Amino acid sequence: MTRLTRRLALGAALVLAGAGLAQAAGSNAGVKLPVPRAVIQPGSTLTDLDLIERSFSLRTARQFAVAPHRSQVVGMVARRTLLPGQPIPLSAVEPLQLVRRGEMGRLVFREQGLFILMQVEVLESGGIGEMVRVRNVDSGVVVSGKVRSDGAIEVEN
């Protein structure tokens, strides 16, 4: 190899190495995560207005189980205090529970035009669309039904 060829090869190797370093730095540069705008108290439902985005290192997002996108936390309920500017741990939020275990609920039964309402004891907590078990207060019969948006449990035959 001639000197010129060696220099060109060395220059190309340096350019490629520099590109590799830049790519490695770019992959570690950051990711935008949703964070609370202000302190969010336990029991509060998160809205889109409660959140802003802030850049964090990719390592932070990978190391901790945090919400990567605001759509994963909007509509969820805070289980503990969420601090402003801090990533939201997935364990710190839960879906909105419309019916809670141990509380009284309303069961709606429908069959071929027949419509029956009765008071029941809720045996499992649940949110919209989830199946929960309930017990008829009068007869003690346990049935499963789907939670409606109004908090009633609907059973269809």
C-alpha cells in the first residue's frame, strides 16, 4: 500500500469511528416521557392537561418501569403522590375502578325485553367493561356481569 492509500484508509476509519460514536451518543441522548405538571395527589384521575413531556436519558426509560407515552396514563388514577417533573412509574397508577369489592352495587338483568334491577354486594373491584362477580343480597346467589360506564353491573342471558 502506498502512503496515500494508507492515509485514505485511516481517514475513512476515523470518519466511521466518529459516526459510530455519534450514533452511540444519539441512542443514549434521550427520550421524551410524560411527567406531571404539578403535584398529583393519590386518588386523582390524570388528564391530558396534568401532563407535560420532558427529556430523559434512554437509560432512565429502560432502567425503570415508567410510562413511555401519555396515552398510557391519561384516565388512570394515581395510587400515590406523583411529583412534578418526575417520570410516572407504571406501578403508581391504576385504572379507574367504578365498582369496589365489599361495596353495594346495582345489578341490571336483561332478557328478551325483561328488565330487572337489584341491589348486590360487589365481590371484585372493576372498571368499565370488566367482568366482576356480585352476590344477590336477598338470595345469596353469585353471578358475573360486565361493569357499565354508569357503574351498574349488567348481566345478559
